[in-house]
Amino acid sequence: MEQSIFMKMVFRFLAVMVIVNFFLISSIVAMGGNQIAVAAETNSTSISVRLERHYVDGEISEEYITEPIETIEQLMGQYHGWIFVSQNGDEMILKKDVPDLSPLTKANGFFSISNDGQLNLYDGSAEEQPIIQSFFRLDTKKLESGLHDQLRSGIRIGTLDDYREVLSICLPYRQEEM
């Protein structure tokens, strides 16, 4: 008798769970699958958003914000031009390729070469400064002496045009990979 009552309770519980899941899935499908999972799971109306800006010089800046949101379409409408990368739990990641130099490079970027001829973009003059981006090894024997001297002391980069010009000048001196 007790086993019969227990089985009825289990059956009712499972039936309720099936019905709840059916309605949850139906509501998500009815919205075109665009309901943010976090809002459905936690009844939250906001989500953490990580905005990643990818710059030409290889730098990536991140900004963290909390947005009130109901659907992905609503969020993407607010961030036109951003690309959805992923959603993990209560965080969504959006990415944007910025066709410009990062603020770091604009403020303090220098092209220089290392002792072994590697062309690098540095955060500040080359001596003991962090490398922002590495490019290719130059055949320093073929470099014009004036260009070699400029690269050893560092060439200041403040604009995207400066960046592209230095790369185009150095490209003919690129050392072939062995």
C-alpha cells in the first residue's frame, strides 16, 4: 500500500516536471529561440555583457557592463555592429573588430627591432618595454643604414597610417623563413 502511494507521488512529480519543461520549451520556441537562457533560468531581467574590442595592432580591450534585457535581438539592437561570441551562464560576450589602432598604441606605440632583427611594436621605446605585437624578422644586412638606425632607436606610431607605412617600408626587408 505504501509503495503504491509512493509510486503515485513519483508519477505526479514527473508529470509536473514534464509539463513545466514543455511550457518552458514552448515559450522559448515561440520567441524564435531568442530568449536568453539566463533570464529563463533565474527570472532575471539583466545580464552581464563583456564587450571585446579587437584592434588592428592586436590589442584587445574589454569592458564589462550589466544590461537589462529580454531577448538577444533587443541586445543586438543596442550593439549594432557587434558580433555575438558566446554566452556562458549569466555572461554574454560580444566582439567588435575596430579598424584602427588601440588607444595604447596611439598614446605610446613604437616600432623597433630586437637584437636578432625581429620587428616589434612596443608599448614605449623598445628598451625593456612590453611588446604589443610581433611581426617578422628583418634581414638587417639589407636594411638601409638610416632605416636601421631609426628602427634601433624606435619609430613613434600615432596613427593607423603611420603603422601601415612602417610595415610597408619594412616588408621588402623581410627575412625568408628557413
